[in-house]
Amino acid sequence: METTSISELTALWGRVLKRLEDALDKQVYETFFKDSYIHSIDGKTINVVVNSKLAAQIIPANYWQQVGDALADCSQTDYSVRYVTKDDVASGTQITPAKPAFFSDSYIKPEYTFDNFVVGESNRDAYQASLIISQNPGKLYNPVLIYGNSGLGKTHLLHAIGNTIKLKFPKYRVLYVHAQDFLNEYVKFVSGDKEGISLVDWFRDSVDVLLVDDVQFLANKKSTEETFFSIYNSFYTHSKQVVITCDQHPSKLNGLDERLKSRFIQGLPLSIEQPEEETCEKILKMRIEANGLNVDDFDPEVITFLAKTFRKNVRELEGALDRLLFFAVQRAHTERITIEIAKSAVMPLLDVKESLGTLTAERIIDTVAEYYNLPSYQITGKIRTSQIALARHIAMYLIRVKLDLPFGRIGAIFGGKDHATVINGVNKVENSLKTDKGLQKAISDLDKRLK
Ligand code: ADP
Ligand code: MG
């Protein structure tokens, strides 16, 4: 975990000191380390105030290893430490003042770009505005607000803007921040030692392009909203680009300060709608190829089926595809991805009510029993002849795959078997499926019966 806010760092240093106290000679510890504290952070460098000029020289020369080990153990991050004295801090020459944590590293994700954003009617306005903004930050459209339901690509566009600006204007300091992180940091910042700078000043001096995700999180947080309002205004007056996203049109946002609301509406509100089926198909194809697979190995109905079924939310669409890919690799072992495979793979994701009839563990057990000419109670019972054991394992496997039940619960259905027994059964089927043609046929027949 990366620990970056001052209050977190202070706690971190406390833990480091504890370790040093154990690791070092008592006198050394008390002389050099005891009342040291964290002053600030610069990227990955922590500025630690020690009690004398000598300590500032001795520690890095002699105890760097102990400090480094303790720090790495406590933080899992490769911080380096700069030792300074109170005088250095007062003269302000060596170190920079405390910063809000969200700028110590930029959170822009390189994987979200314009290249891998599929454009359709549903998102064209938002896409085009984002593209133009990236070419001329602060000039044409400012501020801009992108709104729409969850999973439709708002965050993706924000990052794409950030990535493009960073590439095209390397000098611009671009900050992506989720509103929730802004809130958290705001709270820490006002309660902590802020070295006399206000958050508004800090933003004015340190950020050129501000990308704020999910501003609905600011609703009902009065003082944070006020600060945000000032930051927003300062960017606006200085023609610095601001892009924000929201899960709905700001006029509908309850609990948001009216001034902020009207500011947001004055900006350019652009909606992202649910994608067309065609857009979804393109997204699927792009993602299949990005996974190193060939779209031609998928029956066209598979793509249509997924696009139709999961149109509401691209995140879910991607989740369904990932599941199918996983399933295809793990279980089906077939070159061709058919609609049957696709349906069984995503079955657990479908709302049972609106899908293919209710599939329950009982129905699976009954179907398997019928297929093998056995009474159902033997499937869930204890007899271990090979035929019955096979049927039992197949039933466990199908329940696991189709209903996604935890192993322990499956065990309970099978007369209180423990979860290791279930895992063992499911694994047996998975392994045999790789080579056993008869078993492959049985599973595929059962699949059809369970539709
Ligand atoms: P939101 O922020 O609106 O909730 P995200 O931007 O997080 O949605 O998008 C959810 C997922 O869907 C992300 O993985 C994103 O890359 C993907 N996605 C959404 N829209 C598109 C699109 N038009 N083209 C490609 N991927 C998309
Ligand atoms: Mg988002």
C-alpha cells in the first residue's frame, strides 16, 4: 500500500521509530532518532526533521540500512528519506511544504486512452469535447461536465484527456482526482499541519488541468463544497481547464450547494447514454483482440448475445466477456466459442428472472441423475461406486460453474460433505474434461438439458 498523506506518514514514521528502537542501541536511538518527525513529502522522498545538524549527517551515513529496512517493512513502498533540521525547515531552503497527498503521484491511468475508446451516438458528444479539450486545454470548452450512469465510460474519458494532455503538453501539471479522495484529503489537510498554505492556493499554484471524477460525492459536504467552489472558480477565471464527471445531470443532484450546481450547469454538460448494440459489439471485438484472441473464433451470435444482454453497463459487458474467455480457456477446450458456451459461461451473471428459467442446484442434480439413470438421492448420498461418484462429481461441477455457489454450500447440498471434497470433485471433472471425449459429450448434453 502506498501511504502518502501527511497524517498517514506521521503514523508510518511512528511505526518505523518503534522498529528502530528495537533494532538499535538504546543510546543511539535516544540521541539521534527519538524526537524525529516527518515534516513533508516530495514524491517518494520523505523529509524528516531531526534534532541536530550532526544527526542529519550521522543517520544517512551510518543507519541508512536500518531505517531503510524498517521503512520498507512498514510501508511496502520504496521511500527515501532526507534528514533536515528545524532550522532548515524554518529557512525553507531545502524542502517543499506539505502537499495534499493526491498530488504526490499522479493517478492518471495509462491504459485509458482515446484509441481504445469506442465511439458511437451514445457517447459522441462527450468523446469529441474530450478530444478537443486535450488539444487545447482551457481554451474552447471550459469547464466541462460529463454525466451519465455508472459504467458508461466517464472515468475512461477523464483519464484519456489526462494522458493526451500530458503527452502533448508535458509542462502541464495534470491532476486527476476522485471526488471521494478530494474529500478525504480535504479533511486531513484542514485538520493537519498545513504549513500555512490553503488548499485553494495550493491548487492555484500547483495544478494546470484539473480532472475531478464523480462530483456527486461532494453532495452534503458543505465545507468541502465551498473549498471546491473556490478552486473551481479560480480555475475558471484563469482559463485553466476543469473537467468533471457526475452520475447524473447536476440539476438533479440533491444536497449539492446551489452555487456549485449552477456553476456546473453553466459549464458544458454533456451526457453519455447507454451504448448502442453496435458500439457494444465493437467494444467486445476490441477487447477480444486485446486479449490476443481471434474474433473469428467466436460465433457471431455470441457477440450479438453479449452486446444485447449487457448493454446497460460497459463494465458489466466487459465482465461478461472476461468470464466467457476464462470459461473458454478453463473448461470448454474448444477452438470455437459457440452460443451454448457463451450462455453457460455468463449464466450466473444473468438475472434469473429474466433469463432462461430458474436453474437451481436441485434441478441440476435431478438432471444429472436422470441422465445417468440414477435416483437423485444417490447423487447426494455416500455410495462410491465409480458410476455414482462420477455423476456426483459432474453435478458438483455443474452447480459450481452454473450457479457459482461457494464450495462449502455445495458440500452442504451433498449431504454435508466438506468443501475440500467438493473442490476435489470439481477438479477431477475439470481435469478429465481436457482429454475425455465421453465426458465432454456428457457435459455438453447436460448443458443442453439445463437450458
Ligand atoms: P464510468 O466512469 O462512467 O462509471 P468507466 O469509464 O469506468 O465508467 O467505464 C467502465 C469500463 O468500461 C472501463 O473499463 C472502460 O474502459 C470501459 N468502457 C466504457 N465505455 C467504453 C467505450 N466507449 N469504449 C471502450 N471501453 C469503454
Ligand atoms: Mg467512473
